[in-house]
Amino acid sequence: MTNGREEKVRRSVEVRLGDRSYTIQIGHRILGSLGQTVRNLDRVSQVFIIADSNVAEPHGRLARESLEAEGIRTEFLTVPPGEVSKSIDMAVQLWRELIIRGADRRSFVVALGGGMVGDLAGFVAATYARGVPFFQVPTSLLAQVDSSVGGKVAVNLPEAKNMVGVFYQPRGVLIDIATLDTLPEREYLSGLAEVVKYGVILDGEFFAFLEANTEGLRRRDPELLQVVVERCCRLKADIVEQDEREETGLRAVLNYGHTFGHAIETLTGYEAFLHGEAVAMGMMCAARLAERLGMIGPDLFQRQQNLLKALELPTKLPKLDISSMLAVMRHDKKAQAGQLRFVLPRSLGHVELVGGVPGEIVQQVLEEMMA
């Protein structure tokens, strides 16, 4: 089922995790095949689509029609948009809705939306009835290239982001590039920060590819985006396959820029900046810190800054209380015994987890990077 829209050739990425393996499908105008995809996965008694109000039309309607065309009873649970919904209180509301509507262990949860919805719906699915299957349908660029893949699901606490959660892999991921057509410009550009991140941490050639294609990225060229999304998903899958539960330290490289970025989000109440905007600022801080520590020269910092600027992403921090930022960063999941640890570049395409960074150097970097 394609709802009368032309479906183009789709790409796929396999995430190989033994009995938790799954396929990421990537294509243009493929949302109408969701019902058939879910039906082929398992016997399904009913599906609960969890989405925010911004994607209810037209994506939610098309997803529901696709599922019901396969004879799958489908219910729609809507949450308010924005990071403030990624909370324990909202999880409780959704757990209760699932009980009231008769969800059982053969029920499927479909996360339809951006990264917030994917994290929240996945957390709810992982914890309801000790775990019901869920499926990711990311509709934001940030979710398509990053948060929908790898099984990290969580909610926020007022003190820190993503501090209550589990590793819980989806049964599959369906990425329809066409859903990006309805994404507000700021949201779309925010997702490009995570795209840039993959070039810095894992693939210098991909970084150069992005540098050469900034115009196409800004205008949302669908063929270019399929290539970019597939590459990001493959890079992340490679890491997840080697360190699914972040036990060896390898998966920590995916958090490049996030220690600084999460602190920015936390101190601004998750409302002033989108996640990708905070990550862009955080990557600039991390690159400057690496330069201060003698790990890189100025060229990498400048190339990263130039690319982020070309993609209309922020490269300077807002004025924030530095002592508060340091305190929040000490609650970061990578911190050990209150000591700061950062993912820092050693060269383009290679980063390392660095501990024992003196607080005064971090403070100097924050002072320099604030606009």
C-alpha cells in the first residue's frame, strides 16, 4: 500500500544482534507499507501508535490506514510535542492508557515521530508488562540518523537528560525520507548536527562528502538524503553491534558533543534549544577542548565550524552560568566518581574517551565559546 504515491527503491541496513537483530528500511514514500511490514514481523493483536500532535496529520493517518488495511486493530495515543513530554509523568499516563485500552503482550507499540517520541514510546514499551514489542517510524532527520537506531530508550529527570532508561531494541525501523518534507526548517537543520557528528567520529571521507553537498542538504534533496541516512545508520549499527549496552566504552563515541550539549539543554529547561542545536554547540566545545589539550590542530576545529555554519547550525554557546554547567556535566553518564570525561577528536574520523581533564581548562573553553 502506498496511498497512491510513487514508492521508490528502498535501501536497507541490517543491525546484527543475534535474536535481537532487525532491519532498517530507508526509502522515499514508503510509510504506506508499514502495515505489511509489521504484519510480516509477528502475530499482532493490536497496535498502539504513540505520536505527538505535530505528526498526527498526515503521517499518523497514513500509518493507521496502512495498519488497518492489514486487519490490525490500531489505536492512537497522542502526547504534547517537545522534550518536556519525555518524562516519568508522561510515561505513567501512557502506561495507564495501555491498561485501559487492553494492551497485552501481543500488542505492538509503534513510535511515530521524532527522537523524543521514539525514546518515550520505546521506554514505555520496554517497561509495560515487562516488555512489549515496538517498532520505530522516525519522522525527523535527527531520529532517522541517530536515535531510532540502537535501542537506547529513556526519559529525562529535571536534573539530567536520559537518566532513567534501558537498552531495548526495536523489532524494526522504517524511515520514509518523504516525512522530512513536513518538518519545520529549524527541526530539519537540527538533525544535520547528528549527521556531521558521524563524519567527525567515524568517517572522514563522509565528512568531506558532507562538505561538498551542503547545498543539497539544505534543500532536502531526497536522493542525497537517502544516501546520508543510510550511511549514518550503517555507522551507528557497526558500533551498536560491537557494544550494544555500552559496556566496552566503544559506544560512548556516539556521544561526541553530548556532554556539553546535554548540559546546555538541562540548564535551559529543554525548551530554548533543539537537541541538534545543543549538540552542534557541544561539538564545538569538544573540538576546542581537544585543541587546548594538544590532541588536534586548528584545522579540524575550523573545518567543523565551517561545515556547521554552512548548515546554519549554532557554533557559539549562550551565556550560561559556568559553575552550573560543570555541575550538570558531572552528572553525565560518562562521568566517573564525579570526574569529567569527554569524547574528543584525535583526527577527523577518530575520537577517544578522555578522562582526568582539569576543570579549569573546561572552564576556560566554556568562557571562550560563549557568544
